Amino acid sequence: MSLLSVHDLELGFETPAGHVSAVNGISYTVEPGEIVAIVGESGSGKTVAAQAVLGLIPQPPGEITGGRVEFDGEDLLGFSEQQMRTIRGRRISMVFQEPMTSLNPVLSIGRQMTEAMRLHLGLTREAAEQRAVELLGLVGIADPGRRLRQYPHHLSGGMRQRVMIAIAIACEPVLIIADEPTTALDVTIQAQILALMQDLTRRLGVALVIITHNLGVVARYADRVNVMYAGRIVEQGRADSVYRRPGHPYTIGLLNSVPRLDRPRDVPIEPIPGSPPDPARLPPGCAFAPRCLHAVERCRSEVPPSISFEGGHTARCWQTAVTRPETAP
Amino acid sequence: MSKYLLRRLLGATVVMWAVATLVFFMLRAVPGDPFLAMVFDTGDPAAADEMRRAFGLDDPVYVQYFKYLLQVIQGNLGTSIYGSRVPVSTIIAESFPRTISLTVLAFTIAVTIAIPAGLISALYKYSALDHGVTFVAFLGLSMPDFWLAILLIITFAAGLGWLPAIGYAPLSSGFGTWLSHLIMPAIAIGTPFAAIIARMVRSSMLEVLKTEYIQVARSKGLMRWYILLQHAFPNALIPVITVMGIALALLMAGAVVVENVFAIKGLGRVLIQGILNRDYPVVQGAILVVSGIFVLSNLVVDVLYAAIDPRIRYE
């Protein structure tokens, strides 16, 4: 049994312009201790899909219109707010995108680290603080005792994200969802934070869902990858397989638009032409068809089914026979 | 911090000096002579000159000014030019507790109503409850205090006979008696500020609830009320404190008007009588005290900022 399995999740938002669907029936699984990436550009629905797992979508205006989110065999979508609170921070925790704004500016680091431990693990203040010191050491923050008494504005962005990671692992969850955890950080810090998350989750046996727009991150850190486009998963599979032989033109486009050191310097980066569709007005067929160089008539009228390749690798594309490379692009 | 306080107090002194100077010259620019008015019956200008000399008001204005400043620095506010020439400090000492009682009570009422009202409004945004609070807030905001005061007197004093219509009782005569005299004027001047603060709490709270750290707090599985009170409220309070500081100062100004409706011999009555009588020392002294309160409440607000928000530190 998978640790987390999302089935046909559909959700949308009520807006003054009417119902806008943000996620159109996505399914993916996460096994215990595994690192799974969800890749997509802004507006592809990857963040709301992840927030829905923890019940963090404000309803209204958000609305989950279909699907199941099974965690450890139970459907989280059927949980009450009170039941969800026993999951959040305890079994599943989350690391957010903006370390500069994800810590409360008026509360001390110690307070923000210990409150969940005291609530979920029933620790005393002293015990929680002692554990907080250990956790800060674990995420590579020097002089943890002093840091506990400090406030977020005393810390740099990278340090704050380390604190967020320490908070995320504090109650020994089995799953961490990280929403673009390094997007807001300097490039040099990005690699450190990702390596730290990989190391910690491997060491502690925690599963990690990492949401990103950066395929480079996927290649280095993820076991499996789900590529999202316009609220659908268009390709999924083992990271090496997707990276070496992508099946969907969108994934190929993403790979070609990432600068790479292993290619000659004069090969230009190829951006994907056009821009993502308006979620309120999705085309009837494949949502990527208007931007796809290989689109045929059928792509514009019928949503492509999931085509299976070797090793559980799948892609939703009518044209994989034409587009999928024989070897690495 | 102590260095900062010292600097602020120095600044406050400069403000007070400016106020004293402005009031001093403005009073003398207003036409009318108190002494001629006093001797109006007898029509003896020599008697008026006599009195003017006794108060040093026959000196050139700049001499009077420096004499006045010298006096104030020594803590002497002079004496009233009327009747038995009571020292201004005595007049203020008598009237000030009334005004400050009224102001503090009005402020307390305003804040205790406004903060829960604003919080409820924010938590149940766009609900009937929120609309109700908003409606009452705008009603309170649009009613002039003296009018509300008269309505209260008609209802609770003249109509129901629950409360005394006018007058003041000191706290020493018992809390109940004190409160029964002050509750109506306090509500009259406090209501508009309750409305302003409630609206401020609402918008500030809504702003904070949208922030990422609240989302983070939810993702930790914390209780809703805990997130609201411990995570959101202290952040929402920062802009509200600014408004509360201004409100405290303006409530004193409101007290000045409403004291007259309720015939409370507070600073406001003293001030108005002083102005009508051209009683220079009394007006100067009263305004100096009021401006001192303004400056002080601003200072308190700034110190409170630092207490709530760790990012604010005064070196």
C-alpha cells in the first residue's frame, strides 16, 4: 500500500467570472521514504494540488469537486478539521516557498519550533526546547541555543529555510511536502538546502514530495517525477527514465529550456513558444496542443489517454511515437 | 533604550515649548481686554491699569514672554486673573482628574468593544455578523458626540432615570457612583473611536490572516483559536496601536466638548471659560497640560511598538 495516493483529484475556485478548475483529475502515489517530484510552471496547479492533501485550501472560494486523497489507507478528504489537525505537522508536514515570510515575525524561533512538538508530542517546554536545539544542529545551524531566543529577522533566508525544515521534521512525520523550497533562495544556497532535505529524509526514512518548476532539481534528487500541465499530470515515471527518454512534448520542452553544462555552449536554450492556457478556458483536447510543434488534428479535439512505456513510465500524448526520443535528448 | 527615551523626552520639551509660544502669542493677538471688561461697571480705566500692572501685563509682549517661559521652567503656571486669584496649578489639579477619568474610561470602553467586534468581523468576514458590526460601526462613526450625549441623557437620565444627567463624583465617593456619572459621557466620546478601532482591527486582521506564516501555522496542526490569538493578533495589533494612540489624544479633545453637555468641571470647561474670559494664565496652563498628554501618549505608543514587534528596537 502506498503511503499517499491521490486519485483523480479535481479542484477549482469560485471566482467572479465563474468556476475555474485548477486541478483536473490528477493521480499519483508516494511510497514510504521516497522522493517524488511534481514539476510544472506557475499556474499548472501543482501548489494547490499539494495544499489540498493537507486540507489547506480555503473553502470557499476553493472547492474539491472530486477524487480521493488516501494517506495510510484513510481518505483525508473525508476528515473533519479536527481530524486533519492530528495529521498536519504530526504525520505530514509542509515546507513553504518563501522562507522570508513563512516565519511569524513577532514570535521567537524557539517558540515557533516548539509549539507543534508540545501540542503533538506532549513535550514540556524544557524537553521541546532541548529537542529544538538538537534539530537546529541537525539542519546545520551553528549556536542553536542562541538562535532559539532570536527572531526571524535575525536570520538570513537560507537559515530561515533550515529552521522551516527543522520544524517540518520536528514531530517525526512520515511525509513532508515541500512547495518550491528553494525558489526564493540564492543559487548557492539552493543546492545546500536540497542536499540537506535529501539527506535528512533518507536518513529519517521520511517520504518527500517536492514541488518545483526546475527539472534540474528532479534529475538530482527525485526518485520519481510527475509533470503537470494545466491542472493535469501529463507525464510520470522514474526520474531517470523521464529525464533520459521523456514521452511528452511539454517535458521535452522543459528539458530543452534548462541550461545544461553537458552540452556545447553554442547550443541555444530553446524556450517553449506561447504561454500556458487560461484555466477558465482550457482547450477541448490536449491543453498543450496550441504550443506543441507536433500537434495534429486529434490533439485539439480529444484529451489523450495515458500511454505506457517501460517501467511504469507514462505520458498523455497522441504523438509519442513521433516525439519520444530513442535516447537522451 | 534609555538613550532613546532621553532623546524623545528632549524632543517632547521642544514641542511643548513651541506650543507654549504659539498659545502665548495667539492669545495676545485675540482682540479684547479682560481688565477693561472687569471694570466695565465702574468704567474706571485707572483700576484696569492697576490690575494690568499687578499681572505684569503692561510690559512689552517680549518681556512678558520671557517672564512667562522662566516661570514655566520653574513649574509655576501663574494665577488666574479673576476672583481670588487661584493658582493655575490648583485649578488644573482640580479639573484634570475629571477629564483624565473620562478619557481613560472612554478609551477603555472603546477598546474593549472594538477589539472583539473587529476580531469577530474579521473571522466571519461577509457574514451577517460582520455586516451587523460594520453597520453599527458606521452608525457610531457618523454620530457627533454631543448629539449622542444628548440622546443618552434623554434616554437613561430623563427617561429611565437610571443615571444622573449631569455632574461628576470622584472615585473616592465609590466606584459605582463615579461610574454612574461618567458612563454616559464616556460612551458619547468613545463610540466613534470604538468604530474606528473596530474597523482597523478587522482590516488589519484580514491582512495578517492572508500571510504565509498563518498558512504555516495551520500546516503545523495548531488550533484555530491559538493561531488567531497567538500568531495573528499580535501582528494585527501593530497598526491598530498607532490608531489607539491617536484616539487617546483625540478623546481628550472630545472630552472638552462633552464635559460641557454633562456639566463636568473638567479641563475642557476650564479651558472654554478661560478663553471666554481672556484668562491668559489659565488658558496657557491648560493647553500646556493637554499638549503634554498628547506628546506622552505618542511616546507610549512608540515604546509599545517595541514591546510587541521584536523587529523594532530603539538604540
